[in-house]
Amino acid sequence: MFKNILQHTFLLSLFVNLLLLEHSWGQIHAIETGKPASWSATLKDLDLNQLAKTLTHRPQLLVFVSWSMPTSSLQHLFLDAHKSGAILIWRGLKFGLDKSQDALRLFEGLTPIPEMRIHPELFAQYQVHQVPTFIYVEPSLENNCHSSVCSNILAKVAGDVTLKYAVEWMSLHYPKQKSSLKHYLTLL
């Protein structure tokens, strides 16, 4: 059974990461060209080195979530994360394949899919004790987490609020980040 869970987690992670590449490339293409991206039509124009450089050199908005949250909150964050480019961070899947599949059904019909990662270590490293928690971080998740605590937090807020409210709150309480957070507000 444990082997099946690992296989399911790996396949889900692989699928999500493929979707992340498409989603991230589409956002960057739209920003750079002013035109919506057509994945299949312009795949030949994809510069993976430029994509990697762009993705790793800009602050990221992380939203730590859990299956214990109210369904409506998860659904709203799911949609807002897609609109804004925020990354949903999950501690893990619900225990057991059947429960995980049931939980994923919450998102049926909600498209496109936002960037999501299953990363339980980040909950400890960013000292997340309640969900949702919204953290605005410097580029590259792993580079600034050498010890048990990450040092790249630019702004942080927790509470069952909308993504827009969290970004507005961070802009108000972390004035140095206001101009870079403005990007997220324009997308929400």
C-alpha cells in the first residue's frame, strides 16, 4: 500500500510539474509579447534557459494550504492562485488513495490549474502553524533554506482571507514590498 501511495504521489507530482511548466511559460509569454500563449502553436519558440532564469529571479507568493480548510476557501484560493501566479504549497495528500482522489474532486471544473507543490518540509522551514498562510519570498525556494528555517521571507500573513486581501495587507504592513506586490494585485 505504501508503494502505491508513493507511486501515486510521484505521478501526481510529475503531472503537476508538467502543468506548471506550461502555466509559467504561458504567463511569461503573455507578459513579454502582450499576446496570450498558444502552447502547441509556439512550442518551437520556447527558450528553456530564459524561462528558468525568469522563474528563479523574481519574488514568489506562496500560499500554504491544507485539506482541513473549508472547501469554499480552497476553491477561491485555487482560482486566485491561477490568476495571480501564486504557488499553492500542500503538506501532503490525504491519507490513502481513495481519500486523495475524493479531495482532488473538489477542484473538478476549476480550470486552469494553478502552480502547486507538495512540500511538507516548507511548512516547518517557514514556520507555518496555521492555514492558509501567505508568504512573499525572494527567488528560489531551496536556496535560502540551508538550515531548519528559511531566511528569504519578505512578507508573511496568516488567516482565512482571500488572496487579494492578504496581498493588500502585506503591501500595507511591508512598505518595502509594496511596488513588487502591486503586480499580484493587478492580476486579482
